[in-house]
Amino acid sequence: MSIHSSLRQAGGKTGSIRNVLKRHERVRHLMTKGLWAEGRSMFGLPKIKPERVKAKKAAPKEAAAKQASTTSATAPAA
């Protein structure tokens, strides 16, 4: 069964970022941060925000133009 076109996200991604982590994912996150004590109860875990990775922006046009002008000035004339 396919997903309805009104429910699709831009770029064709579906369900890539979830708002709620599962219990084992929260425990793993606490372990990597060093906040998990051995023997601690699995219940009453603190809430954890999911980490979102932002894509790096392209270099501004002015910086690219400046870099191009300096490389063309140093290039030998043919």
C-alpha cells in the first residue's frame, strides 16, 4: 500500500526524524553521555531531545567570487 500524496514530505523522505525515542535508545544515549548508573531503574528516564543534523550551507557567492578573482589574478596569461 502506498502513502497518500498529501502525507508525503518534501524530498521524498518519510519518517526520518522521530520525536520520541524508544526506551533502549534513551538508555544508550545516557550511556554514551556517561549519565547512566549501573543498576538504575529503566522507568522514569529523563526526556531526551533527538539530535538533528543540519546540512552545511554552500559558500556565499561573494566569497566564491573573491576566491575566483584571486586565482585568476595569479594564473599566468596564455
